[in-house]
Amino acid sequence: MPRLQIDFQDGFSGETVEIVLDNQPLARYEDVRTDLRINLALRYEAELPSGEHTVQVRIPQHALAISIRLTLETDLYVGVALRNGAIVYDVRTEPFIYM
């Protein structure tokens, strides 16, 4: 099965993060904070069946949410950040690199 990796990157300073897959809650993390040395706050990984999926990322304190439609045939990597009061994301086929 392909792997989905979601990296929560810059901009997090104590928020709650909720991850929902295909309308089913997957995970909820409290007090998510970016480690400024490596620009990474949290990593979520899961193996999922191939096919179409919708991932939602919610940040309740800021009333923010995004919905990302993905086609999983191979491993996918999603970078999520908080910038200028909005959730932004980047989907890649290669892992993000942190130093």
C-alpha cells in the first residue's frame, strides 16, 4: 500500500491540529510547535489503500481548514504550513528534507 506522509512545517506555535481522511477522523494533536532549527513541527504517516482520497487538515483555534484531494498510487508527501493566517500546502512525490 502507498504511504501518505504529512509534515507540519513552519508557523505552528501551540495550535491543535486535526487530520481527517475521507470524512473519518484520523488524528488530533495538541500544542503543535515548529522546531525552528529544522522547520518541522510534526510528522504524520499512514499506509493507505491505492485510489482517491480526501485529506482535511483543521486548526480549530484559528477556524482554519483545508481539503486536499489526492490520488495515491505511490507514496505521497504533503507539507503543511501556517502563513499569513492561512493554511498552505505542497504535495510532492519525494520526501521533504530537513537539516
